[in-house]
Amino acid sequence: MENRLTGAQTIEALAAGPESSLPIHRYEFLFEMTTQLLAAQSLDEQTSLVLDTITSGLGHASAAIALADRQRGVLRMRGASGFADDDTASSLELPLDSNAPHVKVVHDGRPAWLTREGDEAAADFLGRIGSATDVLALPLFGNQLQTGRGTGGAPFRTPDDERSWLSQSLCMGALYVGAPREELDESQFNLLARYADRIGVILSNTVQIERLNASVRKLQRERQWVESIMKSVADPIVLTNMDNEILLQNRRAEELFSDRRDASEGKRRALEMNDLLFSAYLSSAAVASKEIVGRDLILVDPLEGSDIHFEVISTPALNARGERIGLVSIFRDVTDLRRANEELARNFILLQQAESEARRERDRLDLIIEHVGQPIAVCDSSGKFILFNQRAELLFQERDGMPSPALRAVRNNSVKLTSFISALASGAETGRQAEIELIDPETRNSLPMEITSAEVADAKGQVTAVVSVLHDLSEIRELERRRVEQQLFESEKLAAVGRLAASIAHEVNNPLEAIKNSLYLLSTGKKLEQNARFLDVARRETERVSHIIRQMLGFARRSGEVEWADVNQLIEETLILVEKKMKQARVEVVREFDPRLPKVRARADQLRQVFLNLLLNAQQAMEKGGRLRVSTSLYEQALQPTVSVQISDTGRGIPEADIARIFEPFFSTRTKGTGLGLWVTQDIVRHHGGRIEVTSDEGQGTTFNVILPVDSPTLSETDAGQKA
């Protein structure tokens, strides 16, 4: 270009003064220097060219360039020229976290003068780089500041603009120019500032290019390493991208998927089939939730056309940010292993078939024994146990961790059984039946058992085992006992009915005599006052007879259907009925209900009558108030599931002489009582197969304990008799 100035001409133009055409030639100079920088091949060449331009071209005393190494946290000098010791200045590394003016220019993005008369840190810096003059520090930016444009598209800034030095991109370093502050005019300052802009952009691009070249070289080395590793592995290895395209594979994988050189028609079809099967596998692996996917895959051998069984293990390939970019798949040939497994499976099937016949008989025997409800024990000819069902194990099998009483019970049972079997072996008969007494290891209760033993002989007539079947007689004995008790109860009931009839005759006769005499006196008397008194006596005695008859009807009636009733709920409903009466009598009710209490099979209305009678009796016994405690619990002392209901008061108690008579009809300790309440209550409880226990401490209180079976057999027998 004709109007381009050389470096010497530019210096002369700068000295010519402000009235010359300096601005146009100044930008011509900037373009020329920029072109030369862009033509340089490396960062070191560009640094050297910048330093020569500032010192030789622009005539400044010295210059240095420092670039920020943010990974190490230092501001590193890349080159220096015109200082006392350029090598020392070029090797300086300044901490980036410093607040010194020569470093702060990088943080603030604003130029700064470094003088010896200013900041101590600036003076120290000038001494370290060996500068004899003041130094102008200019920030270097990675790309241009878009604050304005001049002729030809070059950016321009004015020192008067408050925002002219605000960084719009990260400052990458600083340019230090040695020049006396008083000799550098505004035009020279602007020239250096614009030149610093160009230097920052070009050096930033060069640094990025060098980093990219280094990354490319590193990736090429890593690819060579990966290819070397893959080639050294005999198993096929394939690297695919997210579109299931093969990016990298070793030689063995090429033979399965990509080796189509001089391929025949059959080989091409085999390769296409393998590609299709592998693509389907990759599609399923892409949606799998696991990071590492392992599946079986059957491919076609392109050379032989036979099936090859592979176990494929795929692992995601991730980039530096942890994002999934592909899949690494390793194929493990398991064809021989699969064939060996198949042969082993066939041999195993043959072995199972050979053993099935022998095991079938044993399984059938075990199934029969296990489902028999009675204990069954099988011993060999020497008396050693060889087989139990679950019921027999509880009685004869020793287990780890058993308590000492249970262990003694098991050993005692085993001795009794082996003694019985030994007696069978010493006799001539092949079977024997008897009763023996065993012990329950869990409850330590006595168990009457009926045992039947028989010998099992083989085809030669030799005894190989002895089978013993035991029948628990506890329930049978209990039923017999209850049947006898029921018969005894019925007998007592008939006797009670006889006594009741006599009592009724006596009890009803007394009010009838009073009524009879009152009516006679009423018919003969003439005074109204006396007649009214006789009528009142007749009315009271009539009510007395009516009350006695109602009590008798309540005793004889068996109302209500048998159902499964919640005892806790029945008591709660009964307490609600007497709640007001209890409060009036100043009686505090304490409830202690067991939530695990099972339902009982009973007539709910009759049980309500039982609880109502006992609650009212307890309330009437506490004439001055007191505490009434109602509790329910499981009764542990019965052979079958049983519940217990205790009603305790803090009343006057029952004399010891009267406790034996309180359940007799017409016996009462109260003057206004009929004496039938507890008699009816006991009859209802007995009808449900239970009983009532009473304990009393005179002056302290009384406790009635109602014990009811969960499923009463007597209630079932009674219902069956009524239906018949």
C-alpha cells in the first residue's frame, strides 16, 4: 500500500505534532504490525515480534509481556527486551492473587503507570525487572472490545470515557512498556493502547490454537494406545457412538462385522446378519437402566457359517464432562463353554431319570407321613430314629438352643419310645399297641398317648424299620371329663330344680297368705283408712310374687343366637348402661382390657346379663363409693383357648361363711334382694362351658372371675340337642 508508513516514518510522524495527518498513518501502522503478527507461526515468535516493534519500531526504552496462567495462579513473563537483565525479567512469575499495581492491571482491565515514587510494590517490581524508567502497564484482552469503531473497522477508545477500560472478556495478561511518563503524549498512549488490543486478540488465538494442537496430539497418542491395546486382545472389541455406528474395532471384530474384502455372497450375508443382530443388541443396551450391560448374543461365523455364542459386556464411554458419548462392547466367546454346559445338562437329566424312581417312593412316603395329623416316628432295627414328621419332631428331636427342661422332656420321651420298640423286637408279634405317658417339651404337661408300632420287612423278610404312630388322648380325656361333669351338672340342676320348686312354693305361699288375709280384712272392715292399708299390703305382696316369677322366667329362658362375640365390646356396652348409676354412687370405674383377647362363641345377650348382674352387685356393695376394676385377659391354665373377666370392687366384702351359699337360689345378703341374680349368672356361665370363681376379703372388697372357653363344646352340644 502506498500510504503505509515504515516504523521510522511513524516515529517521525509522532514527533511532527498534532496538526499532521498522524491518526491515519497510525492505524496504517497498526494494520501492518497486525499482519506481521498473524504471519508468525508460534507464540514465542509473536512475543519476540511485539517486543521488537515496541523497542525498535516505536523507540521505547524497554518492553515485556506477561500472560496469566490461571491453572497455576501466576502471571508469567513470556518475554522481555531493553531491561538491565532480560533473562531475569523473562523468568519472573508473579502471584495472581496479589493486589500490586503491576498485577492489579490484569484484574481491573485498566492501564496503570508504575513509578518508583509511587507504590512500594511497583518500585520493587521495577527493580526486579531492571527498568531504569517508568513503566506503562496495559491489559491484554482475549478478544476486541466492542465500544466503538473507527475507519476501516478498527476499534477506538478515548481516555475520557469512564467505561473505555472495562473488560468485556477475561483479561489474559499485561503489556509493560518502559517510557518516561512525562514524555509520553496522548497520541502515543492511544497508539500503545490500540496495539495492546491487537496483541491480546492475536496472542489469545495463538494460545488457544497451541492448546488445541496439544489436545489433538494427546488424543492421537491415546487413540494409538487404545488401538494397540485392542489389537493385543484376542476377543472382539467394538467402540460405537450414540447412533450405534462403529467407530473403532480390533481385527477380530472386523472379521465378524466389517471384513468385506473379496467376500463371497455367503460371507456378506453373514456379516450383514451380524450387523443386524449387534444393532438390535445396542438398541436394547441403550435403554437399559444398568451402567454395565451383560447379555448373551449369538452371531454367525462368516467363514464356517456356524453359530458362535458370545457373552457381550458393554460399558458406557464418557467424555470429560461425564456425558455418555458411546458404548464399549467386549465379546467373550463362550461357544465351547455352552457346549460343555449342554453336555453336562444332558448327563444330569439322565442321572435325574435314573434316580427319580427311587426318590419317588421316598417322596410319597414323606408326603404321607408329613400330612398325618398324629406324630409318626420311624426307627431302624437297632432302635435309632431315621424319620420324623413335624409333630413327632416336637416330642423326640433334640434341637440346638433348647432349654434344659425341654431337653430333659425330649430325652425322656425318646427313652420311653425306644423301650416300647425294644419290647416289640423281643416278642414274637410283629405289631403292638399300648398307652404311654409322654411330656410336652414346650409346656411340660403330661401327654397321654396311644402308640401303635409295626415292623417293616424287606423282600427277604428282614426287619428294616419300625413305624410307630401315636394318638394324643388328651382331647379325648378332656371330652370325657367334660361329659361326666355335664352329666353331674345336669343331676345337680335337677336337684336344684326340686329345691327351687320347694323354695318357690314357700316364697310364693307367704305373699299369697298375706294377700288372702288382706282381702279378708278388706271385705269385713268398714273403715276406709284401714282398707287402704290392707290394699297397699296386697299390692306389695303381688309385686313380690310377680318379681319372683320374672326371675324364674329369666332363668328358664335361653334367648339369643350363638355367635362369635367380642367380650371387651360386650363389657364396654354394659358399662355404658350403668355409667350414670356408677357416677351417682361415686364409684370410679377402671378398665384394663387386653386388646389381644380373641372372640368367644356365645350368646351375647346372656353374657350381657352376666356382666350386668356382677357390675350392679359390685356397685351395691360400695355404699359409700369406691373403685370398680374390670379387666380381661387370656387364661393360661386351661388346655384350650380360654378368656378371663375379673370384676373387683372395694366394698364391704362377703363373710367367709356366706361364700359357699351365694350361688344358691333365694339366698341374699341384702334385705331387698331376691337371691336369684348370682344363681342365674352361674347357670348362664356354666351353660357356656365356663365357671365363676369368687374371692373376698371382708371389709376390703370382692373379686368375681368369669372364665369362659373361646369355643365351648358344651354350648355346641346344647345347640345340637335343641335343633334335633
